[in-house]
Amino acid sequence: MPVISIGGYYPKDGSDPAVAIAKEVESVRQAGCIGIKMKVGRATLEEDFERVRAARKAGGKDFVITVDANQGWHPLDAVKFCVAMEKADLGVRWMEEPVKWYDQTDGLMLLATKTSIPINVGQGEITGRACRDLITKGGVSILNLDVTLCGGITEWQRVADMARFMNVEMAHHEEPQVAIHLMAANPHALFVEIFANRQRDPLLWELPEGFPDIRDGYMAVPQAPGLGIRLRPEVIERYRVDV
């Protein structure tokens, strides 16, 4: 399955945000990922636009760029940002969680009428019915459902089946140990999300025994029974907390 890295956070050392994202894009490419999910929504619209433009320049035209506002904007600000990215032809694959939670679903539908950039939401939803409403009333193009919140693998797959018949693509919020199987099992699924910075998510790289590496932008699906992984006892011991 194709792999993108979660990142693109704002620098805390006072460095130029556009320069910082360009450097991170290069490190993500060196890690073998085909793209990045970068954060927006905490700076001004103009500053975030320049960061996305810097990421595109650093990554090249085939590098996948997605942007995630973490429900940070008023709907009209989301419209301004997406329209600007389209006019600049930045090739953004999706706009994730663009509007405040209380502006779903009307705010999402407003944005959907103003931009052709796919809208990706749903990581905090816990029911299939809520996902249905995001599609029918919010105009979303991608559901970023999290299997650890929505009721497990069975419910996630039910939502994926519904989405397929409604021409909506599927993504997954983090948890690549599980997500890689769900993505591989669904033809309308997109990317596996990881943290290419291994210090950011040490358990992904240290806890599973034999978890596949990234090669040429892809990660092979584990073939052992279940989720295809075994946990390392010594890593469990290292992180164990007695309460």
C-alpha cells in the first residue's frame, strides 16, 4: 500500500516555516514515503498558503500533499484557502477537517460547492450513521474513519462498503498496524499514514515484530494470521507503567 507521512507541524525554534516544511518534505522523501499530510490552520491563511507552496516546490509535481486544519477554520476561511490553492495549481490531494466541529455539516457543504479539492473528514466519528450524514449533508469526498473509535474492524468495513456505493473514498486516521489491512481490502481506499519521524511514534517501529519497512513508497501487507504482527515482550517491559 502507498504510504504518506503525517507531519508538517509548525517549527518551534523560530525558523522560517516555509523553509522548515521544505526540509521536512525532503526527509519524508528520503524515508521512502510518496507524500505528506501537513498541518494548517494555526497561522494566517497567507502564511499557510506559502508553506503549502514551499512543500510543492520541494516535493515536485508527483509528490502527494494533503493538508489538515484540525477543525480550525470558519467555513469562509476554508473557502478562501482552498480557492487560493486551486488558483495556484498546488495539486493538493485533500483538505482534511477544514471547519470547526459546530459548522459540520453546513460548513462542509458550503466548502464543497466552492472547491474541487476533495474534503476529508470523519476521524472522530463513532457511528456509521454520522458518516452517512457527512456524505449526504456535508458533501465530503473522503472518510478518514478511525477503527479504534468507530466500533472496530466490522463497523469500519460497513462504513467503507456504504462509502463505495456512494463514490466516496476511504482513508484511515493513523494506526497503520490495522489500517494497512483495511486499505488493502478496499479498492476505494487511499494511503497508509505513518510518522516518518520514528521518534514521534516509537511504538510503531519498535513494538511489532517484523512490521514491514517502506520500499519505493509502498508498504507490504503482513501475511501472518490476524493483524500479521507479534509484539516484542522487551518493548512492552520498557514502556510498562505500574499503577
